[in-house]
Amino acid sequence: MAASIKQMRASSPDYFPASFWIDMQRAMMSINIVDLSIPLYQKYYSQEDMNVALAFFRTPAGRRMVSVQPFINSIYIKTLAQAGAQVGEKIGIKYKEQLEKLKNQPPSGMDVVVTTN
């Protein structure tokens, strides 16, 4: 997630304040990956499957675990992306007014020259 935030920051306009990115990183890092994962595992694995898998995948249930793991991973990636998008939207709403004001200002340190005809 840190890499995603770094990439978003690099491609965003300069008027986004540092506090925006601090809040974004904190919010992204607060996503509880375990809580997102549990329903997926509960949907596709029984307690028996998990107990057998702990015996180093020597049983049919262990082999099943290996066979469905790529499918679960694809759902997991989408779930994380959705959670990240929700956090991004929330932080964007929080900063919307401030960003709108900053968007219309010249970059700091630059003089504005007004000419008339």
C-alpha cells in the first residue's frame, strides 16, 4: 500500500498538501487485512479443511486448499483495491474544499505577473 500511495503522490498535482498524504497513508495502513481475509477463507474452507491443511497438505483437503488459493488471491486483491478506493474517496472528500482552493493558486514561491492590454 505504501508503494501505491507513493505512486499516487508522484502523479498528483503539487497543490496536494503533505497532510493529505499523511492522512491517506494512515487510513490505508488502518485497513485490517485479517478482517478482510477471514470471510473469504470461511467461505471456501471448513474448519476441517484448515486442520487437515496444517498436516502439510498431505490429504485431499490440503490439495484442495492449494487448488483454490489462486482464486481466493484474485478476490483478495480486488477486495483490497475496493477498500483502498473507499479510503481514497473518504480522504478526498475531507480535503475537497482545501484542494479546490489550492488548485486555483499559483505554486508557492512564484510571483504572479498581471498584464493588461
